[in-house]
Amino acid sequence: MKLYYAETLSPRKACAVARYLESPVEYVRVDLGAGAQYRPPFLALNPNGKVPVLETAGRTIWEADAIMCHLAREAGSELWPGDERQVEVIRWLSWGAQHFNRHAGSLYFEYLIKGPFGLGSPDAAKVEEAQGQVRKYAAVLDEHLKGRRWLVGETPSIADFAVAIALPYAEEAHIPVEDLAEVRRWHDRLCAFPAWREPFPAAAAAA
């Protein structure tokens, strides 16, 4: 299997799960700055021109959540549970994508992507709007986590890896979660996993 990635949010969760599961993948870095994702060889893998992409058994899987599901299923891991918890996992995957990380990701873009890619400075109006939305949805997350170690059930799932994806960048991206004790405790549990702390191959090798 080949996992095509770059050091950005969506590939981070796919790489973290692959490392957590010790999946037998070959990591292939895609140079986004050079536009490699828009060249024909990569578009043949993913016509959306996005990372991550998993190439396996003569087919490709794109979208990080699908890749996480596939890797967990191949490993027989409870990260993708085989019972009624699947509905809850899907609920939190959807919630993360449509609500919390939609806005946390905007802050990540404004503060951590725009500068390096020559796209200008953070837009104050967009930052203010995104921070307001993050506070709204982070409060929902904080309330849900009361009395729970993980989002779904008693063990981690791909939902935890997906929903928390912007939190390692909270300080740099000005994501306002510092006052949410349950969110911080939950993220600290994820940070106990080396795969979460250092998901990308180069950083993990240097650690």
C-alpha cells in the first residue's frame, strides 16, 4: 500500500491512524508547494487533486475518513467498530467535518497556510467569524466529553482522530479551546500516542 500525503490537516489524520495501527504502508510525500497534486500522474490517483490518497490492491481510496476506515478494517481494529457504534462514529465524523473542523480549519488556513504559500496575511473578519463558530461548536464537544474518555465508547475510534485534527495547531492557529477543560483532557489522551504526536514519516523518524 502507498499512502500519499503532505503535512496538512487531512493527511495528518490518515498518517496518524496508519502509524497507530502500524499499517504496512509506503509513505509518498506530495509536494503541494510545487503543485504536484495538480499534475496528471497524481490526478490519475485522485481527480480532486487532494491528499491523502491510499493506493492499495490495484485501486485508490481518497478522502481521509475513508482511508482511516479502510486501514482500521484491514487491521481488524476497533478504531472502526463492527457494531452499532459505527453510527455514532459516522455522526462524529460528519459533525467534525461540517461544524467544528470546518471553522478550526479556516483558522489553520489563515494562520498556517496563507503565509507559507504566499497568499497574504490573516483576514481579520474571517478570523473573527471562525473563532466565534469554533467557540460555539467546541462547547458542544466539551459537554459531550464530560464523563467520557473518548467520543464513542470506552476505546479510541477514528472519530477521535478526525475530530481532534486541528487541536495540535490550536496555539499557532489561534483556535480558542484553551478554556475547555474536557477538550484539553481528551486531547491529552490522544497526545499519549506517539502516532498522534508525530504522524508524518520525517518527523517520526527524527523523534
